[in-house]
Amino acid sequence: MYRLGIDLGSSFTKGVLVDENNRLADVFCVRSGYNFNNAAEKIIAHFTEKHEVAFPVYTCGYGREQIKVPFISNSELIALSKAVFEIYKRSCSIIDIGGQDTKFIQVNSQGQVEKFKMNRKCAAGTGSFLEEIAFRLDVTPAEFTKFAAEATGEVKINSFCTVFAISEIIGMIKNGASLPNIILGIYNSIILRSSELSLVEGYVVITGGLPAMHPTIVSLFKKKYPESDSPEHSQFLAAYGCVLLNTSK
């Protein structure tokens, strides 16, 4: 019998299938859209097609209580911390970059959350920030990675606001700045915004959908913080942690 964890985020809904030994068996992701219940139903249908799943499901995220099947709601930051500690078994700083927000979590050597901060005033430096820029520039995530690798220098992005940042980037293009250099600057601006949330100390774990889709961000984080890592399926860890919080002995 498998259990399901579902992270109903602002941009994407992530689901994990967990076996009886609390091992991650499979993952699946859909866009959240305007109806969190519809997104959750797609996740559940995907897993129950081939597996026997126990209810309730374990949820977190913006839409964690907006589903119709039996569920147990959990704190996203506690769930994420639980999953990260399950993997690394050490104190660490977690930088989680999602669709609408960036979180900083300090976890101690017992796996408890000691400190937490989150950007609340602006989406600059988040997934939606990069998604909007990609739409305006007509560049895919794969092309972002390719262009960043071709950069010969960095163009600094000064604006904290998504709208102003886009205007700034368009102005740079008009003035002859190369797209690879601009994209490297965009990536570094995201790292700067994330790092400014709090004093980052010790081992750093980078999670979230944005690092998962843009591996260059992980590489740049590792240059800034040599003692750091981004685990496999990092965007699914909060969903995984939901299950662990309710089933771990």
C-alpha cells in the first residue's frame, strides 16, 4: 500500500508516491491552474491507475485544504525541512525558490526549524519572475542554460521589481548588451535576492522548482557556497516531507 504527498503550489502541484518503507517511489507534477482540487485529482488519478493508494493523502502548499478527498494538511516549511533532514541528516540552511516566493529555513542538528524568512513583497527572484522574462524574450529554460554557458561577462540587473527588471533588460538589449551576458545577470540576480533573505551559514541545500528547471542556478549557488547541494527531485521534497511527518516513527 502506497501513500501520497501533494504540494499544491501557486504555479505547480507536485505529487509523490511513497512506499511502506517511506522510500520515494515515483513523482508527478501538473500545473495548478485556477482549481487546486482539479490539479490534485490529476495527481491522484495518475498514481492510483497502477498503484493501490491509502487515504488520507498528506498535503501542503497554498491549496492544501482545497481538495475533496480525505486529507491531512501540513506546514510546507516543516514538511520541506523534514524531507531535507531525512536526506542529509545534518544542520543546514535551506534556500527554496518556488513559483511565487523564496524561503530561507535554518534547520538544526536535530532537524528542527530554528529560523525562517520569506520574501512577501515582490516576486522578483522567483519562478514567476523568470517565467515572465522568458515569455518576453521568447526563450525556453533549455535555451536559458545554453545562453548562460556562452556568457563572456555579466550584466548586472539592478531592479527588484519584476516589471522594472523586464524594462531594464529590454533597455540593455536595445543598447547592445549580449543576450548570454544578460541571462547570466538574471541568474545571478536571483541568487542575490535569495541570499539577501538572511545570513546564510553552514551547509546550504537548494530546493524548489526553479533550481530543478534551471541547473545553471544550482551551479552558480555552488560557486557562491562551496558547501552546498541540490538533491534529486528537489521540487518534490515538501510533498515527500508531508508523508514523512505523518508516518515516520
